[in-house]
Amino acid sequence: MEALFLSIKLAACVSAILLVCGVPLAYWLANSQWRGKFLLESIVALPLVLPPTVLGFYLLVAMGPRGPLGRIWQAAFGHGLAFTFGGLVIASVIYSLPFAIQPLLFAFENVDRELLHASAVLGAGRLRTLWRVILPLSVPGVITAIVFSFAHTIGEFGVVLMVGGNLPGITRTVSIDIYDHVQSLEYAQASRLSLALLGMSFTVLAIVYGMNRKVGRRLWAPWAAKQDARC
Amino acid sequence: MRLTGRIFFLAVLLGSASAALPQSPEIRVAAAADLKFAMDELAKQFEKQKGAKVNVTYGSSGNFLAQIQNGAPFDLFFSADMDYPKKLEAAGLAEPGTLCEYAIGRIVIWTPVDANVDVTKEKWAALLKPEVRKIAIANPDHAPYGRAAAAALKNARIYDRVKSKLVYGENISQAAQFVQSGNAQAGVIALSLAISPGMADGRRWEIPPDEYSLLEQGAVVLTSGKNKLQARQFLELVKSAEGRATLKKFGFAVPAVQPPPAGKR
């Protein structure tokens, strides 16, 4: 069970980071007129097509003492990045990036331009427009982004296997733990954990898909208004 | 739909065409990760002698055991221990009488050449130094080399002091990657990997074999295989003087020659 909680903790950290970094990045991607934008879009989508072995291999080398990530981390914190929870968070953020960006981008691009113009004409700045117009209209996209990055991180295996080092409570996530049980021929424990994961994943997805879009918007609007009034 | 139909037809056509081609004999071998270099060489020798192709898949023995139990189409299984082949024999998945010990694994402490510790002089004490922050070993829960590493550390009475430094590779090959990439500063790994091309320039100290229980490695011919005759021949090659010399060259010890099975006393 320790492994399951670790996975949930990791997934929560990763979706929080991806939400905070993903909204501005997706906003920029949705609105930028820059000609080279497609290059950045391709980079963001890379983890979708690259096998985890490629990412894991690059990360293992990059996190090493001769790699760029490893050097920066070493200088800042005095220890290496591989085999740490922080290392897993960084790896998972990269691995799950497209799962947060794509739904956000799709949602932002589908906001009616007229509304943005209207907002600007009425004197709202870009940030206010993002907060009061774009985000409320993109609630389903935001929820999808959070859930997908959370679920994708829970289901992550290859990258964690390659850079984690299998430390109980630190890097032994539930997918690794299940793999270990199968390796040790402990099928009973493996199936217990697998069943827990299956049930949890289904419940989360069912809640999200079952949630009415209107419910999301109804929840968001008063909350955002309250925040706005406070500012 | 029509397009799918055509593709399906094409696939069937190609499938039957390839099935009609004369097949050169081929054996499929599942081999423990520590055998990588030795088995490549043995496969080459066999191909030269018999003209049969040897397809080797490397991986963790526990993984192979699970796969074979679930019908993986291997002809021959070289495990990193004796238990897994014995389990297969007990389950009736091995050809009777083919279970044999073919090699004995050796373990070393390995550090990169630019490490701040000299394991060739300091031996066990090197692992206690603060410069060594992480020590890579294979997972003792299911990897035979991991069990041997943990047993040797306990035998040297330093296990409790280095426990917090240990990181676990899924198999011995991954433990080697962890230290070769510099993410761990030392590793307890297989000699067969420590002398492989990518790691031969590092420093190593072999842990005396009496400090851990022997890493006896067993092999079996599998009943599910399609090519049992060639599989038996390949196993014979591995056990022959030539095969033993190859195994020794690539960092294994070999078991004493077994007496001939006929009742000579």
C-alpha cells in the first residue's frame, strides 16, 4: 500500500506542476503568431510518440554527474537527481506534459474569438481575460488535463524503472511494485495491487466522464467571481 | 470496409507465402542478462558448427520464468540460478533429464575509473566512504545477483551501514547501467558485465566466492520448444570443453565436470 500512496503523491505533484506551467504554455501556444510555433508544439508532443525507454535513457544520462540536469541539481542541492523523488517528479512532468497541454490547448483554441475581443473592448487586460473568460469556458479542458496527467503518471512504468532505483517509499511506485511481485512469483500480492489500481483508475475516469460540463462551469463561475472581487 | 478487406487479404497472402518458404532451423534461447556477451559468442560458435541460427533474448530470469509458464515459445532457458529451471522441471515444462548447471556467476565491486575511491586497494571499505553516495545492486527480492550481493555485504558486516545507499536495478544489467552512467558511485555487479567492452576500463575487485552462496546457474530444454534436437545440441556445446572455455573467458566460473551418467563408481 505504501507504493500506491507514493504513486498518488507523485501523480498529485505532477498534475499540480503541469497545471501551473501548462496553462501559460498552452495559452501562449493558442495565441502566439510566431512562425516557429510548430516546432515547440512538436517538442511538447514528443513524449506521446517516444517510447519510455528513450526518455528513460536520456533522463538517466542527463541526471548523471556528467549530464546537464545532474550538474545543476548537484550544485543546488548537493546530491544527485536519479533515485530521488524529485528526480521522478521531473521525469514524470516531462513524460506527462502532452497529456496536460493537449486538452488545454484544444480548449483554449475553441474559445470564441469574439468573446476575447469583447473582453478587450470592455477594458479587461490579458490576465483578466484569461481568468474570467478563457478559463471558465475551458473548465472541461482543465479537468481533462488534470485527470489525464494524474492518470498517466499513476500508470507510468518504463521511465520510473529506468531512473528510479526501486527505493521503497521514495521511488518504488505501484507499477514497479506490481512488476516486482510478478518477478518474485508473488501473484497474489500482484493481483491485489493490480485490482486496487484498476478499481481506482476506473472510478476516477468514470467520475470525470460522468461529470456534466455544466456542473463544472457552475462551480467555477461563482468561485472565480469571489476571487475576482477580492483582488 | 473494402480497404480493410483488401489489407486482410494481402496479409493472408503474405503470411502463406512466408510459411511456404523453407525454414532454416532456428532455436530460441531465453538467457539471463549476465550472459549477454558469453552467449553471443556461444551462439556464433554454434551457428558456425551446425548452421542453425540461435536467437537469444536477454532479460531477467524471473521474467522468463513467468513468460515460459505462460507459454512463451522458447526452446532453451539459461537462468541465472538453479531454482527457476528446477521449478520448470517440477511443473513438467522442461524436457526430462536436461536440467544441468552450466556456469557459476562471479561478483565484483565496480567503480568508474575516475572515482575518488580505489576499490582494488580499499575493497569493502571503499563502499563506506562518503564519496560513495549510492551503491547499485540488483533487486535481492528476485534477482540472483542481488541476493548474492546482499549476502556478501552481510557477510562483510557492512550491510546495515550501507543499506541506505543501496539502489536496486531490475536485473544485474540495470544495476551496471546505474553505476556506469555515474548515477551510482559503486556497484556490486557480475564480473561478466564488469569485463564487457563498456565497463572494462573501470576499477573492480572480485568478492571472494566463499563470502556468499554460490551463484550456480542452471539451464533446461523446454517442452514447449519447436526445435528440441538443436536445443539439446546447443546445450551440449555450452557444456563442452569449448563452451566452458568461452564461459570462463567472459567472466564465469564453470562447475566441475560431472561424472558420466552410466553407473561407473
